[in-house]
Amino acid sequence: MATFHGGTNAVKQAAGNPLLQLLERLGYVVRGALYAVMGLLALGIAVGVGGGKTTDLNGSLVFLTGNQFGKLVLIVAAVGLAAYSLWGFIRAIYDPLHRGRGASGYAARLGFVTSAVSYAAIVILALQLLAGSGAPSGDSTQKTIASVLTHPAGGALTILIGLIAIVIGLGQFLEAYQANFAKDLKGAEMSQSERTWAIRFGRFGMFARGVVFVVIGWFVIQAGIHHDASQAQGFGGAFVFLLNQPFGRLLLGVIALGFVTLGLHSFACARWIRLMGSSA
């Protein structure tokens, strides 16, 4: 038992390493840039500016690498997001943000694991691009659902995935309302104005992400019901759906701005989030 606790303490100590903390904060910066780019590109469509497009986090990464500094951007993104992915597992296992052991706490931990896996997938994409592989084509959500639908119980599994996406979206609405994430910030180091805006950005961004997750979940459920992967849509498809609704440009513009503010909130977290061993 003493050996187990000693090993746990050693892992916690390693997780609080200043260099790792610096890389985790870099991960928040990269994450913020990806969300901000996704939102700005969608906003370009909403306001009729040339060059606008709908995309997801993978597409945002590809967009950011389309310049002479592309390889450097990929290296920075891979390192930062790898650390951010590791931080997701640390949050889930050691609960440094004190989510607790109740139902809501375990739901939050599951969300941290899901986030960790999602960003690890983006790290793999960055490494593939560095190795010279071409940018992936097509909707990644459709590809994932297509592979699920090959399973004998693929239809039911796809519907379950869609329901989970909707639950995640509803959870984002709840988080936007409760703003529990405010406790994760080092308030003593922030001015009142900085804290107020960081919370506002987080609330608006999480609301926008919740809307998109609900839309994605609905489309995935339809793909499961009809056993047709082409009906599944990811972030890009959800943005197009919003654009095609009544007052679509306004609706898309609001949600796109929400993703921009989600990026700004991530930048704030890069500066003020409490990491493992950080002071409150």
C-alpha cells in the first residue's frame, strides 16, 4: 500500500513539473487558436466576407499551416496539444480541479477523458502532416460513423453516439449557466475586469458549442436510424445547417462569435488556469 501511494505521489509530482505546466498552458493557447480560427472562418460566411468557410478543429489546424511557417506551427501545435491531452487524463484521474466523486463529478471526468482523446487525435493529424501526408478530405464525423455502421449493431451504436453528443451539448448549456469553470481560474491573480470577461467568454463560448453539439447529435441519430453515414455531420455541417435556417446568417454569426469567444476563454485559461500543484 505504501508503494502504491508512493507511486501515486511520484506521478502527481511529475504532473506538477514546471516544464509540463508550461507546455499545458501552450496547449490552451493552441486550442484557443483552433477555436478562434473555426469561428472566424464561419463568421466570414455569415457576414459575406470572401474566404469564409465551415470547418472543424482539424480544418483549423490545416488552415493555420498554410503558410511558410507551417511546419513550425505543426510542431508547436503537436507539442502543446499533446501536453493538453495529458492534462485531460490528469484532470480525470487526480481531480486537481475538485470536481468531486458525485454523479456530476464523474460526468466531468468522463468529459476530460473524451477531450484528451479528441486532442490526441489532432496531435496524430499534426504528426501525419509533418511526415508529409496530405490533409484529410471529407467530414471526419462521417468517416467515423461509416466505420461504426459496419458493425452488426452499428445502427444502435450510432444512435447512442448521437444521444451522447446531445447530452454533451445540454451539459454545455448547464456549464454556461452555472459557470463552474470560474473556480478553475486563479482569481487572486486576476483583476475584476479580467475575471468578468474570462467568465463571459467562457459562458458564451460554451453555449455556442452546446448548440453545435446538439445539432451534430441530431444528425448522427438520423444516420443511425437510416443506416446512412452521409447523414452524419460534424462541426462544418452543423454550421451549414444553421446558415440554412431562417435568419441563418444572423444565427450562424452569433454561434461563430461564440466559438471565437471560446478561443479567447482558452487564451485566458492559458494564463490563469489552476494546473496540478498551482496555487489557488
